[in-house]
Amino acid sequence: MRTLLQRVSNASVTVDRTVVSEIGSGFLILLGIGAGDDEADIAWLCGKIARMRVFPDEEGKMNHSLLDTGGAALVVSQFTLHASTKKGNRPSFLNSAPPELAEPLYETFCAALSDEIRKPVARGIFGADMQVSLTNDGPVTLWLDSRARE
């Protein structure tokens, strides 16, 4: 399971010219679910995201977590995070989990993250053509991969 985690001052998801989710300060989380991902990947990522200390403290140092700040989270499913660009110029998405497996894991991820941060998690619409807007704060952008726990 892979995430592109972005610290934002605001973010929103629009589908068919209608805003379906929006947040203020917090994390925009692009979530890629790969073949073979499971609930252990979810538990590790959600714990890491909730406790990632990238929000400024009183001295402006990145020392606070989403839990510390009470910030929000917006999760957008993004199968393209598992793209392989090894061969040719057209990405292959064979490493992404098929929708019938990915959607329940996406829902489980959102519920688990909500439990971790102790508040509802905003969401995109799984499988929809979404327009994502954000103001990246910092900018701070982190890549997390549950299979390469660095």
C-alpha cells in the first residue's frame, strides 16, 4: 500500500463540478492499493500517518502530528501510485489491486484512519473521475510504502 502524503492548508475533491469533500489544515492522502495489500498494511500506514510529526510547533519546527494539531484528513484513492514505467512510455497498472479488492480496503483504511485520528475522515469517491485541489503547505510531501517501511 502506498500513500503520497501532503501537508495542506486546504484541499478539496470535486466530481461532476460538485465539491464532494473538503478540509482545512491537515493531510491530503493519495492512497494506492496494490495487489496483495491487506489489513496489516492499513494498520501500519494509519498509525504512521496519525503520528507523523511534520506540523510546526511554537518555534516553527516540524514537531507536531495530526493528532497533536487536531488537523483533518482527506483520502483519495489513486491506483496510479502502483504504476510501472519500466517498459515503454505507457504505464502499466498490473501491480494495482483490482477495484473489487481495492474498494473494501479503501473503506477499511478510511475507517482505521478515522479511529487513529479520532475524527471523521473526508473522502473522495472511489473509482470516480475526480478533480483534486490543494494548497500544499510548506511544501511538505512524503512518500510512504507499507512494503518498504523506511
